Amino acid sequence: MPIFANEIQKHIRESGFGMSSTVSVFLMDEKSGKVLYKRNETKLLNPASTMKVLIFGASYLELGKDYEFETAVYKDSKNNLYLKLGADPLLSQIDLNNLFKEIKEKYDTSKIQNIYIDDYIIEKTPYPNGWMAEDMWPNSRPLSPYIIDKNYVNIAIKRSSLATKIDIIQNDDYKLPIINELKLVSPESNQQKIEIKKLYGDNSPIINFQGTVSKDEIIKLPVLDPELNFNIKLLKAIKKSGISYDKKIKRKKLPKDSIEKIACTQHSIEDISKEVLLYSDNFTSEIVFRIAAAKYINYKHPATVDNAIDMFEEKFKPYYTDGITIKDGSGVSRYNLVNAEFCTKVLRELCKDENFKNLMATPKKGTLKNRLLFLENNLRAKTGTLSQISCITGTLKTRKGRQVVFTIMIQNSPKRMAVIKNFENGLIGIIYKNY
């Protein structure tokens, strides 16, 4: 082991983490693959959102660096139109408007017989196994191939002009069914405490707003019904384009023969990567995992998370050891189990592709916005945080110009998260200065 292993041991011992928590560390020289330091490296732990970089890596390998998340419109020989969803996490109302504007300009829309939606790319199970109640709505959007404007709506909480009541204003075309039980308090009280929950349980469509309001506020909430939300905005785009269509839009799989693509809108995998690797968005990570699985199974049926897990295992089988378990595509599931050695070896394999490495967050960006700023040009990493869990995995160029791949996992720690993150920062600093 290099001499700086003693510095790492001292850092762990003086922090007290090794006594009260599980600290797992695995470091490798990125170029040679030489193991530089290991501690509890095979202990199975929850990776939290560090899992995203491995999940996205598997998806990136399957889809390819030039993959485009596409929403396309096709025409068959009978003048039926098919809107084929690609589950594009960045599709917007503007994109949809422009799509049908292009169709109006290129095609005699008076001939349209029917408009169908092909939504068969991924399954519609709203949440993966192992997610807890607090991980779900309103903290996360239900998973669906129907995505537009990230499946959020803005809700305005506004004190009336006479300051006698509170109005809940919904300007979005999709409306949430809301019961308003908010109470008005004086601005001087500074008691802004709004609680949002489903009134009659997790499967209820009725949203209840409770609490106290002392000032106006805009709240962003996930839609409850992604398919309904999408269809409302699809009809809006069709109408805005000047296309006359008054029939119901139904689901139907795109035929294999006698079809022509007449318009499409796309977003690159690089654009999508920012949502996952920089901002750690659970929804986008889960969607991308399933889209990659759809390609993996050659689009035989709507891709499931099990298909995605099969793909992941095939990509990284050489690094699997007993007990490693993947249950979702974001690291939120409490059933996920990996170890620091697995994470580091998989990341080293992924970082052989410089294009992939460059997609990862650097200090001053994403979840590293306020961390390790002195390593701005030397570190690319992915963080992970759950209750009493903190992890970080990445690649580091040291002061001596050597390249290190590392994983640090801390579990069951009662300490404040800021203290845990500072411990990680200190350990990474030791590696940077001493190797």
C-alpha cells in the first residue's frame, strides 16, 4: 500500500466514523488498475445516488453516445398519424407545438383520419421496489412514457388583495383536484408552513393543502396522471398548429409496414445526462434506464425495470460478487446493495471512454456546486445521500498528475450530513495531496 494509506487511516480514526459507522473505501490507479487502498471494500452497502453514474453508464453503453431521445410522428397509407413516444425526459410543450406546426406546413392535414399514440416503449409502473412513502409523490414524479415539461405543474399560493383569505391558483391546462385548508397569518409572523398530501391515501386523486401562509409562493408539484396531462397538452399543440381534429386520440402500436416519418423532435443523450449526473434527478435516471432496456430487448414489449437490471448485469458481470443487488435505476431503493470495490471497478471501466467521463459533475456544478472547489479541474464525481447514508464515487487527478478512481461509502452514521460530507472532502484531499 502507498505511504498515504497511513494518512487515510489517521483521518478515519480521528473522525470517529470508524467506531460508530461503517466506512468503506476503495481506491485504484485508473491507468494501471493497481489497488491503492481498501477498507471494508467487499461489505454490501446501499449506494444511494452514486448508483446513478453506474446505471447511466450501463445505459450509455447500450444506447451509444450519439443516441437521440426522439418523439416522432408517422403517417400510414390510410392517412392515420401515429405519435410515437420516446419517453424523452426533456420534451416540452414548445417542442410539441413545433412538431405539429411542422406537420401542418408539410402535410395536407385535412386528410387526417385518426391520430394515435404509440406509448409502448416502457412500462407504466409508477415507482420501483424498495422506495419508501417519502420518496414518492409529491417528492418524485410517477414513472411513465408520457412526459411533457418534466411532468410538473406550478401552483401559486396567493394572499387575497384584502388579506382575508388564501387563493390557490392553477394556470396550467392540467388541473390538480385541490382542497384548500390553508390558514392566513400576518406577514410579520413569518410562519410559512405548507403541508401537501393526498387526502384519502396514496391512491387518492384529491390533494389537500394545509398549514399557514404569511407570503405568496409558487410551488412546483408532479402531475398525478401523466397520460391525462400529456393528452391535454397534445390537443393544445394540435389546435395551436391550426389542425382541425375532433376525434378521441387512442393508443395504438405503430405498424411495421407502409409508414413514413413526417416530423420529429429530439434531445441528445448528453443533454439528458445533465439531469442525471449533475442534478441527480431520480425520475430521469429511472426513465433512461428503462429506455436503454427497451433497446436491449429490441423493443419487443414495453421495457420493465427487470429488463433494465438484466442489461446492467450483462454489462458489468465481470465485477459482480455474491450479494450485489440492483432494484431500481436511481439508487433510491432501500433494496440496492453494492460494495466499494464493485463501484470503483465499474467506474474505472466506464471512464475508459473520455466522452462519458466528461459528462460527470465537477466542483462548482450540480451536486458538487459547493464542494471540493480547489479540485475544480481535477475531479469528476457522483454523490449520494439518503438518511444516515453518504457516498461519493469518482475519478481524481492528483497533485502529482496521477489519476485515481475511488469510492467512499459511509452508512449508519448519526452525525449531521454536513459533517459526513466534510469527512469525505478531507479524505479526497489526502489522496490528492499525497499520491
